[in-house]
Amino acid sequence: MSKKVPAKTKDLPATHGMLLEVRDELKASIHGVKKDLEGVKKDLEGVKSDLQGVKNDLKGVKNELGVVKKGLEAKIEAGFFEMKSLFHQALLRFEEQRSENKIVLEALQGLAQRQDRLESEFIEVRDTVRSLAKAKHGRGRA
């Protein structure tokens, strides 16, 4: 029996030295991957730390917004009460004006009544003067 020599190199038997080299190469590659994973792990820890910082910043901003919100609510409420006060002041002024208008109206009504009375008296006096004048004219001719 004759042994055939393999035609392709992939079909050649591996030596013990070759296997050791492949093993060492794989170990080195695995060690490199482990180092890469350690770097990724450290990067992730940095990202995690950054995220915690962002969370803390957001909490601070939220607290500041809460303070601003309370301040704005207080200002709005104060403005509301000021507007309510001004509204009531305006109502009071309207009522005062109404009262003054009522007094003026009563005075004008009294003045109009007096004028009507004086006009009536004037007409009466005028008519009396005319009738006296007619009577005097009538006697003077006869």
C-alpha cells in the first residue's frame, strides 16, 4: 500500500507545533478581546456616570422650575387680587357717581319745577297786566 500525498495543503496533517501556535494565537486573540471588553466596560461606566450627572442636573432644573412656578403662581395670584381690588374700586366709583347723578337729577327736577311755576306765574301776571291795560284803554276812550 502506498500512501498518497495530499494534493492540497489543507489536507495535510497538522503537527503538534502548529497546533500550539494556533492555540497561542487564539489565546492572544481572546486576551485582546478581553481587553477590548474591559475598555468597553470602562466606557460604559463613564457613560453611566455621565447619565447620573445628567439626571442630577435634570433634578436641579426641575427643582428650579418648581421654585419659578411657585413664584409665578404667587405673582399671578397677587395680580388677580389686585385686579379684583381695582374692580371693586371701579364699582364703588360707579356707585358714588350714581349717587351724585341722583342728587343732580333731583336738583334739576326741582329747578325745572320752579321754572314751570315761574312761567305760570309770569303768564298769569302778563295776562293780568294785559287785562288791566285793556281796561284802562277801554275807559280812556269812553
